[in-house]
Amino acid sequence: MNTSSDKCWKWFIDYLSPSESHGHGINAIVYTGKSDFQKIDILDSKGYGRCLVLDGKIQSSEIDEFIYHEALVHPAMLSHPNPKNVFVVGGGEGATLREILRHSSVEHVLMVDIDSDVVEACKTHLPQWHMGAFEDPRVELQFLDARKYLEETNKQYDVIIIDISEPVEEGPAYLLYTKEFYRLVNDRLSESGTIALQAGTTASPYLINFTAVYQTLLSAFPVVTPYQASIPSFGLPWGFALASKATDPTTWSCEAVDHLISERIQGELKYYDGITHRGQFSLPKNLRHALKAEKRIIEDNQPLYLYV
Amino acid sequence: MNTSSDKCWKWFIDYLSPSESHGHGINAIVYTGKSDFQKIDILDSKGYGRCLVLDGKIQSSEIDEFIYHEALVHPAMLSHPNPKNVFVVGGGEGATLREILRHSSVEHVLMVDIDSDVVEACKTHLPQWHMGAFEDPRVELQFLDARKYLEETNKQYDVIIIDISEPVEEGPAYLLYTKEFYRLVNDRLSESGTIALQAGTTASPYLINFTAVYQTLLSAFPVVTPYQASIPSFGLPWGFALASKATDPTTWSCEAVDHLISERIQGELKYYDGITHRGQFSLPKNLRHALKAEKRIIEDNQPLYLYV
Amino acid sequence: MNTSSDKCWKWFIDYLSPSESHGHGINAIVYTGKSDFQKIDILDSKGYGRCLVLDGKIQSSEIDEFIYHEALVHPAMLSHPNPKNVFVVGGGEGATLREILRHSSVEHVLMVDIDSDVVEACKTHLPQWHMGAFEDPRVELQFLDARKYLEETNKQYDVIIIDISEPVEEGPAYLLYTKEFYRLVNDRLSESGTIALQAGTTASPYLINFTAVYQTLLSAFPVVTPYQASIPSFGLPWGFALASKATDPTTWSCEAVDHLISERIQGELKYYDGITHRGQFSLPKNLRHALKAEKRIIEDNQPLYLYV
Amino acid sequence: MNTSSDKCWKWFIDYLSPSESHGHGINAIVYTGKSDFQKIDILDSKGYGRCLVLDGKIQSSEIDEFIYHEALVHPAMLSHPNPKNVFVVGGGEGATLREILRHSSVEHVLMVDIDSDVVEACKTHLPQWHMGAFEDPRVELQFLDARKYLEETNKQYDVIIIDISEPVEEGPAYLLYTKEFYRLVNDRLSESGTIALQAGTTASPYLINFTAVYQTLLSAFPVVTPYQASIPSFGLPWGFALASKATDPTTWSCEAVDHLISERIQGELKYYDGITHRGQFSLPKNLRHALKAEKRIIEDNQPLYLYV
């Protein structure tokens, strides 16, 4: 069945830690560059199609980015009764925009990404991701430090989606994972406002990030609901969290979710529906215990760095 | 944060396919051998502790084997009202036995593994897995071809757990994934009998195994309920299936599961409880669609081989 | 000294055998394709610059191809008193041509490569290799099976350079390593004719190729002089052989070689001179013994295949 | 030819640099430990047998250690007319001792290795290397900083062999590669004294070490003769240097070397003889030019660090 013609000699090795790696055979390096903030690669992998890689770590792949982006966006959007103004931190691929724009209530989306090189590369090379979202008249794109922007604005947003890379030393993201930042985010939310973010892997050896982000969110929001999805190209199960001033989406029935989707989201979703919702918010016992047991609160002067 | 002292130069590379790999830094090769059926390695990895590896593929790791074995055993055991006689196909680590023996109704467990070398190596080197289960007076261990045994016996079993490696060409397992085998298994089940099995990864590039096993089970059982768990050391999300003559555990409430556990299972579970149950049986929309769309039925003369 | 900014996640892994590999960090995949005969990659590596890779094995790199090509071409050319007609088997990069054309006596070079895709890719992407050699009016290029050509021609050549990839099953080269082929080559040589070829690594675990090629040449030529050069990008030391009707270049003094070079070769060589000549023909005792001890003769119906 | 049974999943990856690696399939980790100075591994590789690995870098392998140790020891020993007292810096495997003790003139060898854990591990696990040399009554073994020892002693040695790992930051060796150290070594040599040392790879991307060691030796010795050998398990060609107060072994004929060997060395050498001698001292033109062009002198306060 597997002959020598299957052999692969060009690889992208995603170092999950100094002692764990996930390797993808590749056919092409579509783009490679170094911005002011990070190294950017767009690769064509054999198993997962095109991939965006920042500082050596996969951000999303053609085959399963829909899982990541639907999981990240829709629960938060549906948690707000009528989201009109949405703020996106990061989200360079444009797929977070794409999913937000499916919500018919949306009037304005401000996306703030610190790295215009990433966005330009994605616009050119990831059309399957953004599907033209950057051209939607509801979208405003700014290349800024999102934290600085939020500090200086007095605008309020109904939903804030934080779609950034992991907190690595000298990387652009680690100050967007702290108590101070989350409190700032809370201040900029409208009354029924909700945020969602990716929170790192839920794999035991690295669980510290997921659990510390959870406890840190709890120090800034009354309701925090962590959840999980399998995005196979990442090589490890992945965690998310939703935090809000009021709404707890774990209480919704499958039918209620399906009803909200049919009322408020345009087009057919591939990953997210009522049963998916129930599944991703039903974390296994060991994860629930680890979340509860965590004591660490991430602060500006005690940041959490992950392995690069 | 990561200094050169973190560097790792001894690796176990789990080739998930010719173009995907999951690498684990290792400290020790505790055991290595070649049986009549396969190559056996027991390794100490840096991230996941001790690991059993058969023909180069990880079977379970110290850190997260509890997820695999609790997910595999308990839903099936609880699906039967009063399981007394249990049959285990494979299960060399002894951890499947360990979980079965927690059920107070159990009177007899017959474990049939084709490879005595695997079992001997596990007995010696994986005490954290079996925790003495092989010595339990309710356990009978035979080194046979499980299919041949089932063909020749006229005994009936309340629960049958199929805990075997993946179907690879020339490997010991591929004839235990066919319609003919599943029908034989069904014949040997008692009235309310249930089976459970691991069914390969649910990652898109390899989904064929999970979906074809599902359809093949449907050709032999009236009720088939696929489910999924994240076992991080595997590098990919993992699929299971439960098949029975009657019971559908997806209809149970969280509370009902928790009640069954407290009544029938001794000791504290780490992974499985009511919420976990709900989560693992709530497959995402894309997986549910792929399961339904699959046409392939695996047969003895049309086996499905995975990559070695 | 080495910071995370040195980290490399895009790799070309050259599998020297199932249990030995040489990995090169890469920046770009300049070209990738599949011809009728083999898979072709042109990669930009971090350590060795641009590389030509056929069927996953490095053929030459920008940084040290001069060693390979000077070692292959000049000893054979200088072994003939006045080489006018030269035949090249393979040599897709054009660098073998480049070195041959430096010899002022040369009037005509026929290069026969079976794979026009390789040559086209090299013409476009390896200008540092061929340096325009394909445009030299003395050069004739044909895309043919070199063995078939030699069987059908009655022309004679003064020097024949065999610059082909290794003998792998189903690959284009294995019938160009046999006694029958070498006898054919001998028949097409003019009176003082000489041939040179690369003969695989001289590393102990794979020495069979080098030693068997040597013994096979001895079955077809009166004088055979094996030699060796270090081409670091190959990851292993490399063997060559020169075979002729009469001349034994190992008897030349350093001064004689330097004199021949200054008289007959245009431009400055980077690798080859009198002292280099003495070094590369002075094989270590263990290699000399292994060459002598080898019994294997490679024949058409008993070909030698190396690992792919 | 290569079936799945050849597949290898346990590897030692020797990182030659952040962007170059040499991988060896392994069967066993015979020993692993951490001394006060470095991490120590003794591995059984598939291609090269048992290997000693310090801080992740191969030091020698069962299959080709004879090349390394014969190349390191014999030219220096033969450069002295009658070596009685020999000093070894490092040399943990005991194979340098083994080769020195073959010289019938030797009366006393003092080996000073900073790391007793390495020596103990080698004594136990590398009997094929030392062959009992540590038990020879002429041998004295001390666990000290060799530089400190030489500073404090007033003894003189006929030959000094420096057999140490590469100069890496925080490693035990980098102060044994400086001008100050080499001058100290010169001071402790008897009148016709000679030293030999391994000087790192001669591969172009890393040539700085070899060429800077050469220039640094020239700042301390009147005669310095660099040389090179192929030790395939290292993955790259390897450099050595001999430095002496007077003798230049490059002027010796092959016959003279063979005569010296037969007179002064007991037993049969596998690698080194007259022709080997001629070969290894005849460096290619490009290396000779690079050696001459190098300006760098390594000093205590300007050490040279290689990649770890």
C-alpha cells in the first residue's frame, strides 16, 4: 500500500516543545518572510493543504481551519443578543472576519492586527480563508497594537474576538494574555458583551496556559466558559474560552443553538451546530479539575511565556 | 526560558503517515524486542512518561492512558445492565482489564491476546497500567487468535472490548476489523450485550478508518454509537465506537451516568463522568456527516490497511 | 550564541538509509516536479545554498558542488593526452560540462541525459552550476537512454564521464552500473580513453556500492583507480573511480599534475591541484582492503540496488 | 529491497548546527546520565554500532572509532623519535590510550580528564574501545582540569594528545582551544615534543573552528600541520592538527611511515599506514587556502564557541 513513491523528504517540523514535535510533509513554500514582529511562512502540506505558520508554529490549515474559526467565533457571537459592533484582535488570516460577517446583525467589524505583513501575505495567499472578507464594506482594518488601541479608545464593542498567536518571549502577543489586558477588554465591552479567545493546547504537558488563562479571565469577568476542539493539524487538542458579563452558553440546549444559527447565521456551517456546541463545552473531568485547581493569574509583570 | 539544557537529541518518531509524524523526546528505551507478530518498544518519553509502542506506533502513555482506557471501557460496561462475563480482545497493557475489574458486577474476564511477548513486557514494565489486574482471580488470560477462539467457542459474553492495534498489512489485527468478525462478535454476545472498540484517528486525512469501521459495525449491529476522545500523546484525536443489540447510551443524561458510575464502579475515575460522557458522544457536525456519507464496508476479502 | 532566532522548522531530510539521515534547514523550495523518471527538487538550504535533489537524495549543492565536479572531471581528462571528443552520461546540472569545457583541447562534448525535465530545471535554476555551458558551441545535448545510444553508435570518445544518480530500484540508473555497461563503454573509448564516475559513499555501512563498482570496473578495464573526496553537503564521504585502457594517474607527482593543469585547463580551479590529486588517490588502508576483498560483480541480471 | 521491517522510529539526532542534523536510528540507550560537566549518552545505533554522545554530539562510534583514534594518535607519536612520557587531555573512551600503548617506547601515560563520570561510563560500556587500556601499568589516570594541571606541574612530556569535545559555551572544553593554552602546552613539551588534537569539522559552513585552531596553534608552535580524515558516523569530514617544535611529518615518504610503524607500533593498524598518512596530510586546495586566509586567533578572553 505504501510504496517508496509515498516517501516524503521536505518537512515542516512544528516544535510543540523542546521534546515534542509534529511534522508535516510539504510540497511547497509558498511564501516566507520576516516582519517586524515575527517570521511568516505559508506552506503547502501534503496532509492538511495550505498552512499559515508564524515563528515556526502552525496557525491554521486549509483542511481544518473551519473547525478553529467556527469554534472561536460563533459561540461568542450567539452569546450576545444582537451583536452590531465587533472587535477582532489579530486574526490575520481573515477567516475570523469571514465567520463574523456571516452574522446578519453585524454592522461594523474593526480588526486590529499588529503585523501588516501577515495580513498582506494572507490576503494574497490564503483566499480560501478570507474569501474576500477584507473587502466587505462593514470591515475596518488597522495595523496597531490592539492593547494600545483599546487603552485609547472610548468606543464599546458587543463582541471581542482575540485570535492571536501564543504568548512567547519577545513575541507580539504575551501582553494580550494578562489580567490587566482582560480587564481593559471588559471595560470596552457593551452591556451584554462577550469575548472569545484561543487559549492554547489542553494537552497535559502544557496545560498551564489553558488553566492560567482561565483563572486570569475569572479575575476579570463574572462568567468564563472554557471549551475545547480537535484541530488535527495542530497535533494537540486545543482550548478556547468565552468570557462575558452575563451569558453562560453552556446552559443552552442543542435545539436552542440550532435555532439561533438558523436565525442569525448566513450560509451553512461545517463544524458548529447544537450537538457540536454541547460537545465542545462538555470538558472531560480531568480538564475541569485542572481548571479549578489552577492558582496562577497571569499579570503584566508576571507574564506566562510558552516555548519557542 | 528555553535554554540549551532543554535540548533533546533522543527521539521516538511516530509516523502517522508517510507525510505526518509526531515526535517524542525520550530518556530511555526500557525494553525493545520482536515477537512473532510485531516489534515491541517500551520507552520513557520526556513529555508523556512511559509509552508502549507496537510496530512504531504509540499504544498508550503513562500520562494519558487513563483517558484511553476509561473512554474505551466504561460506556460499554454501563450499557449492559449487569455485566458478569467480559471478553477482551487484545489489551496487552492490562489497563483495559484494570478498568473492567472496577465494575463490581464482573465475575469473569477472559482476555485473549495473540502476542504473549507484549503481555509479558507490559506485566514487567507497565505496573502503573495494569496495577496487578493480571493477578485478579476473576481474570483468565489466553494467548490465542481471538477470532479463532470466538469461532470455536459457544460461550456468550455480556461485554466484549476490542482493544487492538490498527489494521496494518501483515499485522496481527486487520482481520479483526471486518464485517465477518463483527457478526461473529455479535453472535457471541448475550442478550443485552455491548461491544466497544478503538476505531482509529478522527483526523480528516485518515478519517476513512473511523467511518468505515462505523459503517461496517452498522452492517452487524442494530445500534452503533461512535465517539471521540483527545489523547494528546497520540498526536491526533481518537475515535471509538460502541455497538450493541439494544442500548443507545447517547440518550442518557449526565446525572444518569454519574449515578451509574457511583453505583457500579469502584474507586474514583479520572476522566469519565456524566459531563465527559455527554462531551465524547457529541461529535462535531463534520464528523457526523462523514460517518453518514461513508459507503465502505470492510470485509475479509476487502480489508482496510492503514499505513505502517 | 544560538538564540531562538536561529531555529529552523523547514527541513530537507536526506534519508541515507532507513536508519541514517542528513537534515538541511531550508529557506525555499525553488522548484519541485515529477518527470517520467524521478522526482526533482531544487531547494535553498541554509547551510549549503541551493541544492539539486533527485528522488529525495542530494545531487550537489551550491557551496561544494565545485568539489564534486572538479574531482569527477579533471583526473580523467588529464589522463588522456589530448581529449577532443568527450561523452557525458547524465550530468544534468551542467557543471560537469562546465569543467570539461575548461580543457582547451576539447572540440566536442556530447551529453546524454535521459531526463529533459532535470536539465530544463537546472538550466533555469542552477546558473551558478552550468555558467552557460549548455550554450557553448562545442556542446551537443541529447535526451536519450545513454546505454541505448552507446549500443547503437559506432563513434569513439576520448573521455567518458558518468555523472548519474545512484542505482535505485525502478530508478533510471541501475543498468548503468553493470559489467555489461562498462564493457560497452570500454568499446566506445578511443585508444588512450579514460572514464570517470561517481561510485557512491565510502562510509562503512554502505561500502558495498563503492567496492562492487570497483570490482565490476576491473572486469571491464585493465586499470582502475578508485578515489575519494569529502563533499560535506552529502553527509557522507564520497567515492569515485577512474578506469582506463592504460593510464594510471596515481603515479603522477604533485608537480606533474600542477603542470598539466596550468597547460591544459583554463581559469583557476578551486579544489583540484597536485596536492589534492595526491590526497584523493591515497585511500586509507581500510578502504583499500575492502576494495580488494570485495567479490561482487554487478551484472545486468544481478543488479545492485541502493536504498530509496 | 527496503520493506517496512526496515523502518526506524527510535533516533539519535546529532544537531550539527541549528540548520543541519545527522540522524542515526538506534536500538538501545545503554547509558544516560548527567555529570557535573555534561550530559552523557551511550547508544546502540543501527548503522554504526555503539556510540558515545556528549551533550548531544557524537564523540565516536564502534564502527569507525578506529579511524578517529589512529588518525589522532599515530602521526604525533611517530613525529617524536622516542616518546616515553605521554600526556592525554580528555580521551574518556580509553581508545586514545589504547593506541598510545601500542608504541613500544612508551613508559608512562598520564591521562587527565575532567569528567570521571564519562570515564566510568566508558570503562563499563565501551570495552571494545579501551580494550583494557585503563588497566595497563604504564597508565596513570587523574580527574582534573588539564589546564590547571599543566599550569602547576613542571614535568615535561614527549607527546601531548588533546582529545576533547568541541568548544561550546558553558562546556568543559572551550579554554583548551586558546593561544594561552597552546603556549602552556608547548612549555610542557620536551625538546622534540609534538602535540595532536582534533580540530572540528572541515565542512565549509563550520570551517572557522578548524582554520582558527590552525592559526592559533601557529601563534604557539613553529610547525603546524593540519590534516583531515573521514569518520562517517560524524556526518561531516573531520579536521586534526599536529604541532611540534621541529618535526614536519608531511615530508615523510609512504615507505618511511610504513617502516616506522613496523618498528615502533605493536599489532596491526586498521586505518593508518604510509598511504593513509600521505592522503590525510594532502589537504585539498580549498582547505589549504582557507587555513592560510584565516586571521582569527582564539584567546582566553575571545574564545570561540560552537553551536550546542
